[in-house]
Amino acid sequence: MRFYQTIYGSVNDSQTSIQLQGWIWKARSVSMKKFLDDLLNNNSDSVQDLFESWMENPTYSFLKDLDGAFILSYWNKDKREGLIYKSLLCKSSLYYKTEPLLSWSTNPLLILKNGISPVLQVDKQNLLITYLGDPIPHNLSHFRGVYRLPAGHVIHFKNEGLEIEQVDFIQSQPLLRNKSYDYLAQTAKEIMIQTVKERWNGEKIGVILSGGLDSCVALACFDECKVPVVGFHWTFDGIPAADESNYARLVTDHLKVPLKEIKTSSTVEDGTYLNHYWNLPVPYAHGFYRFFELVAEECEKEGISLCSSGYFGDTIFGPGEDWDVNWTTVFSSLSLNRAIRYLWESVGTPYVKTEKANHPRYLWYKHFLSKGSNKMIDGGIITADRRSVNNKEEIFYRSFDNETDAVLENGLFAKHNISLFHLFASRELMEFSLRIPLPYRIIPSGGQWYPKPLLRLAWKEQLPEQVLHRNHRQVMGAFIEKCILQNKEQVENYLGKDSFLALFQIIDPEKISELVKKPKLLTQSAIGLNICLMVEFWLRYLANWKGEERDAIPSFSTV
């Protein structure tokens, strides 16, 4: 059961309303099933009676009877009371502000101050964070005075009072020590298969197939569950460092499922890779927006309304960025024989740690940042990567509040009536992941460190050996480097002295004019420039936004 409407409301609304956005795959109680049935059948009296009875429960336990990735808002005009909830697995964003009156929406532009350009309401510090490719704090937005509701949290408001509370949690349990790799791999596989059974309703699913292990496993899992599936693969012809077509073809041939290849080179040739007309209510700090757009268009042609990928596979099964296997960890996690073998294999296996810096991606930006931006980084105001969180539970929570991902969920795919099926993002798999000790996340073998051994082992019968044994990543940024080099005049034009990023004093346009004359430094800065362009396109959209969307969306959805 999926809902694509834009949520928009305020305490000034003159009618009682219940609004839903997202995907609900299961009702856990009889009363909640009745609520959904009545909602779909527009039985407004019954829906309102049910919700009012639930609101008397201060624990909000009824919210967890809806299993899915969704946002729900309720407003009772007579009691002057309401509730807004973002489920634990929801990657879409819910924005709200409290001044002058409480208002909320899944589109932040709808609740900004009237009469003032959205550009003038942008938070400059959060703008710089996004510009550097980092996620902003999970409860803040890119606009001053506008906040975001974190996943698993509820806002309850009555009369003039407002409370925000986390009501849904990931339950952690002790580590699974001294278990066989086969046992943990089989457990993981069973959880993934059960996830498909609970969410799938019989329709065809499209998989964005990079050719890496995670997306190949997603494809194999759907195929194992007898789901009709199509692989969508981005080809990077002429750029061997980025192209993974061989692996995508290997796995689809092996599973005998159709593969549709999307030629990325055509987006450079027809000038659509960079498009300043994109409607971006929040910035998309990534280089492949156009490729996701092409996938959504292909899915629409195929009549596909569910799309998946390998998203979250690294987080669930991988070792993380700053892993360190030591004797204590190994002997406390593995049997004696296996621990000795593990340590024996690790001797002489190289492990290169990343160099610590004020900002790990500073190299991409240093040649064109303004003095003010450099000062904020050097002074520690904008410091290390905000994704580097040591606590695994916190990593999970924050993953569902990533603003860049929300652009795809709230905007691009929703516009095509497509929901994203995040196979690896299930409550059960996250709770299982919290129990996996580090030696089960990465193993030494033959002079190499192999990440995600459980995932490789779980799907060894379904995937070709070349995919299972693969232990390298393609350099996806190689395409961006080529694109920026070929379109340097376009880059200079977009990021000139009249650009918004120059006006915000984030970049120095004179440095960019010099940079485009130096191919080596331009290549080094390509990924940073690409993100910079996406942020600039967002600011241009804000400048041209006239509020039409606000008028097109009703202030309530009466049930």
C-alpha cells in the first residue's frame, strides 16, 4: 500500500485531516488493518474515531503497528491537537517550523516565509556542509528556522504545547560469538528472503544493478523469491576505470533475467548530464542524478513501480571505515582454531589507513573555495566527515535522515509513482547486523582483506564466481572527471561571479576561471565541482520558485 501525496498542514487548518506518504507493507494489529481499509474506502468517521482512541495512549504504541517506510500526519481541528510521525525505516524528510505558527510538509518550500525568496532563507553553514558532500545534522534543514523530524520520532502538539519524542528503536542484543560463518550467512539469507515475502505484492521490480556485490545479491535474492525482475545498468563506455558492465552481464546471464543498459555517455553528448532546470527543493549532493532520472523513466515505460538497489549492503555487512582487527577481538569472537587461522592469514596482509585531515574530501575543493570557506574548515567550524559515527546504532538511525537520499525518495522517484525497495534496510537485518562481530565482516585471504564474507557465502549458490570473488571497486568518479574536462566552459559559466555560490562567498569564481585552464588540477577537483554544480542548480531553482506548488497542494486531506 503506497501513498505519493505531498504532506502539507498547519495548526491554522480549518478541517480535520489525516495524510500519509510512503509505503506501508503490513498492519500488525486488527485495529490498524481496519484503519487502513477505512482510509482507502474513505470511511472518514471510522478513521477519525480510531485515531482519537489511539491518541489517548501516551506511549504511541499504535504507530508501531504500521510496518513500513512512511510519514503520517494527523490534525484534529476541534480538539486543536495533532501528531506527526516518521517511521524508523523512512528515508523521506518531514519538515516543520514553529514560528510564527506550527506548520509541516514533506516539501520545505511550502512552509517558508511568504514574501521572502527561498534563497534568502538558506542556512549558510549547512549549505557549506552539503557543498562538501556531507550530510547535515539529522534534525536540521537547509533553511533557517525549519527543522526535520528524525526517523522513529513523533511530534505531538496540543493547543500551544509541542513535544518531540523517539518512539521506535532498534533493539540491540549480545554479539553472536563462536558461531560458524555458514550459520551466520544462512541466517542473513533467511532474513533477506523473509523481507521480500513480507513486502512484495506480486509486481515486477527493477534493480539498479551497478555490478557490485550488493546490487548483485539484491537481484539474486529477488530471483530466488520468484520475483519478476529487471536489471538496470549504467554503462560507462570508453571509461574502463568506471565501467562494471562485465559483472552486470555476468550476473544477469547467470540468473537468466533481463538487463537494460543505460548509456551514460549519451547524457554528455546530448547535454542533459548537467541540467540547471531540475526541480530540487533540497540539494542533491551527488553526481549521478541524471542516471537515476533515466532509471525512473525506464521503469515508467516498463510499468514498474518498485525499484531496488544494493543500498545499505555495506552498512549492514561491511566493516565500516575505521575498522581495526586485533587479537582480543578475534579470540573473543571466533573458535580457537579459526582465530589462529584468521591471525595467521592476517600476517603480512596490508592494511592502508586513510590519512586524517580537517576534512577528508578537502582535496576536491581546495583549489576553488573562498577564503571564508577555507577559514571555516581550518578553524574547525566545519570539520571531519559527519558520517563518521562510531556507534553502529547511531549510523543506522542517521542513515534514514540523509537529505541527499531524501531527494530521490521525496522527489525524483515519487514523481514517477515509484517506491524504493531497500532490501538491506529492514529492522530485522539491522538488529542482526548489530550482533555480527568484526571478524565476520572482513577476513584476510591470500594477501587481501575481503569485506562482507557473510554476504558472499550466503549467496554462493546463486551468483557466478567472478562476482563472489571480486575484491575491487570501480572508480565511478572517472566518468565525472571526463565530463568536467569536456564541459569546462559550461562549468566556468555556471560558477561565475554571478553564481549564487559566489554570492554566498562559498566559492571563488576567479579561482575557477584559473582552474579550468589546468587540466590536471581540474581533474583532481572534478567530483567537488560536480557537487558544487548540483548545489548551484538547487539555488537557481529556489530563486525561480514562485510558490506554484503551494497553491497546487491542498492544506488538508480530509478522510
